[in-house]
Amino acid sequence: MWRVLAEGSPGLNDFASFGAAGIMGAMWLWERTTSRRREEQLDEAHTRIIADKVQLDELISVVRQNTEVMTRLTAAQEQLGQKLSGKG
């Protein structure tokens, strides 16, 4: 177990030479390192989510515009069909 901690935490041997205080210091250093990595991962995920939201908003806007155009086109086709059949 100490070998794994020693490989992942620089200076563990220096802390361990101080006994319990060294172990506590090494644990604190290891916790801070892993916490920093986790915070970076959360920041990256947040950035991706925000970017995805912007893209999704743009996609929804395009779909709404296309729906409006298709509705107008259908109405125009119906009017033209009525005029051509003599009902309008």
C-alpha cells in the first residue's frame, strides 16, 4: 500500500520519516492532489454541458423555423390547390 502511495505522491518518504505527522501530511497531500484532479474533471464536464446546451438551443431554433416554414408552405399549397380546382 505504501508503495502505491509513494509512487503517486511525491515526497512521501520525506513525510513518512516524521512518523504519524508525516503520514497525515502525505494523506493531506494525496487528498489535495486527487481533489484538484476531480475539480478539473468537473470543470471540463461543466464546459462540455454548457457547449452542448448552446448547440441544442441552436438545433431547437432551426427545428422551430423549419416547422414554421413547412406550415406556411402547406397552407400555400392548399390555397393553390383550391384555386386550381375552382373552390377558392
